[in-house]
Amino acid sequence: MILFELRPIPLNRKLRILATNMLNRFYLNTIVSGLIIFLIVTGCSSKKQVEQFETNPEKPTWVNKKPIDQSYYYGVGKADKKYHSSDYQQTAKKFALEDLSSEIEVKLDAQSVLYQKETSREYFETYQAITQIEVSQNISGFEPVDSWNNENEYWVLYRLSKSKYKQIEADKRNQAIAQAIHYLDESENALDYRSGFDKLLLAMQSIKPYLNEPLETTYNNTNIYLGNYITNKIEDMLDGLSISSSKEAIELNFQNCYSSVANWSLQFNNMPVNKFPVRIKYKTYSAQQKISDKDGLISYSVETHFFESTPPYVEIWVSIGDLIDDQLLQSIFSDKYASNILNVSLKKPVFLINSEKGKGVIQQEILKAGGKVTNQDDQADIALTFKFNATDLGKSNDFYTSKCETIVSVQSKNKEVNFQKNWPPAKGVHLNRENAREKAIENSLEQINYRWFQDLILDICK
């Protein structure tokens, strides 16, 4: 008989067996649970699809063809649920109102501002487009008619009663007219030009949505077309402006260091206009804005360099762009008012040259710098005295070497300028001693170029 010895299983082996059994039970439970969940989800999905088809009938006719009605404006809007998952209903509504507002025609009346001002067709089309956008943003009185959706799209239909819209617009128009007349009254009673002008602009802004209409009303016991009346008042105020200079012309010269202050007076009917913007242009591509002071005065420093190309005048004017922010309203008026030209002349600096050597070379560099040369002491702005001190340095291999030290004395009586400039020594080499000296002087002259004369004037005028 064979006997089997029962030996205890090691602890680590027991743990492995236990872990294996637990994993097997876990996998089995997971598979069973997964099958149950799959069956439940599949059943719910099928039920959901059935319900969806039940709650989404066929497309209504208005989705493909917008209704046409003598009594209503209609608007259809569509939103893609994929791209507007969180707000597709509001998006569809927005598109529907834009579509609805596009049916509201913006007509041009013969008594309107836009017609009287003979604005271009392009301008009116721009005004028309902007007006329709504002209508869609501010429209009221509309009502939802129907909606339809499927998995991907949401559609909505809105309508607006034409008679109701007409009444709403009439009320808004009357409110705008009343507000504009209120600003007209305030403009008439304003204590200064700027306040009165700003009130007229507010009156114009109040009726901006109706500039294509005649806006016939009564003001101060007189029948008027309000848009034209306000526009004419604004133009009268702008046309009545004048800008005058204290000088007929200014000269930029060495004596004023090519800088002079120009002063203008801004007036309306001979009365100063304070705190009012003007534009000044001189040398730059864009005009600089200035504001008139409490006395209606404007100051501007006219500056240049004598070696620069200088415009022959300074222009100052009132720019409509500084007064009206709205580009559509700007286009009704001219770009410039009260334009004034101040002539500007440029006098080049005049140099007197005192030199025993290289006078012709020095003169050429002065002319190249943009200056002038004279032989008359009383006509000179600046007197230049050149001294060239040439000395021998010795001889080597039959060649003589010389050096030249150049000193320039600068004098200007009117500017009380009196100083000297020393140039670095220049050398000259030649087989002949005298020629070596001349070569040193010639090399020294090469250091004196036209830029030095330009910088000299700039330094004196600092």
C-alpha cells in the first residue's frame, strides 16, 4: 500500500490560489454585468429612437418656403445643433428676426436729408444695410408662430403684424422728433458756441434712423422737415466759423533757428470759439489736432531743418471727423471747414569762408549741406576761419612725410557764438617735401564734409 504524505501548502502559494479564484469570479461577474447593461441600453436606445420619430413629424412647408402674407412680415431661422448645442434656440430666433427685418423696406423720400444732400447710391445702400441691422436688434411686437427640429437642426418661424409694426415705428419716430426738438431748444439757449453745436449734434443723432424720411413737423410755429432743418443749422454754424492768422507769412531762418510760433484765432460771427478742435498739417502725413483756448486762440510751432525739404505753407481747418464720430453722419457734411493757409518761407544759412587753402572744396561742401556762401561780412550768418598748419615729420626711403593740423574758428555775432574746432592731424607722403605738405592739407580737407556744417547749425540752435 502506498501512503501519501499530506504536506502543508506554503503561505505564498495559498495566496496565489486565493487571488486566482477571486479574479476568476470578478471576470465572470463583469461579463454577466456587461451583458445585462448592454441589453438594457440597447432596449432604451430603441425605445428612444421610436419616441424621437414620434415627436418629430415631417418638415412643415414654411421650412422650405417662407409664408407670404399682406398682413404680416415673416422670418425663418435655422440653427445647427452641432455648432450651437447650448443656445441653438436663441441662435435660430436671432436669424429669424434678421430674416424678418430684411422684409422691412427702407425707402428714400424726396424730402429727406439723404435725398436733399444727393448722397451717392453706395452711401444709401450702406445706410439701408445698417438701418436693417439696427431694426433686427431693436425690433419689437413680433411673435413666435411655429418651430420644428430633428437630430441636427432646429427651425423657428416668427411673424410681425405690419399694422402693429407701423404703429410701433410711428411711436418711436414721434419720440425721436420730440427728443430732437428738445435738443434744438437747448441749442438755441446755449451760452457758448460749443454747447450749442453739441446740442445740434445730439438732435441729429436722435433722428438718425429716420434720415431717409421727411420728418415733417412744426417748430416755432413753422412747418419744417426736421432732418433738413437740423442739417442746415449745423452747416450754418460750421460755415460761420473763420480762422485767421496774426501773420500773413512766416520765415524760418538762422536767426530764429528755423522755428517760429504761428498763432490763429478761431471765431464765429467775430466772437471767439473756445475749446473747439482744429487740425494743423505741416510736413507730416497726418494732421495734428489742437484745441482752441479760452480766447479761441491756437498756437503751433512751425519747425524745420535748413537742409530738409520744407512745405511752402501750414494748413489749419476744422475737421468734421473731430466733431462727429458716426461715419454715416459725417458723410452728410464736408470734410473741412474754415480752412486757412499760412505761407512758410525758408532762408538758408549764409557762410563766410576765410581760408588760404581749399576754399573751393569747403564751399562745395557747404552748398552740398544746403547752405549758401557769401563774400560780404555783413550778409553772413556764420564766419568760418580755417587754418592749416603743415609740418614735416621727416624723410624715409626718399619719401617725405608731413602732417597737417586744422583749426576752424566759428563766429556769429547775432548768436554770440565764438569757438574753435580742432580736427585730428592728417598725414601726407611724397617724394617732394612741399608736395608732402600739400598732400597733408588735402587729406585734412577730406575730413571736412557737408554733414559737419549741418551738425554745426544744429548745435548752435540747441
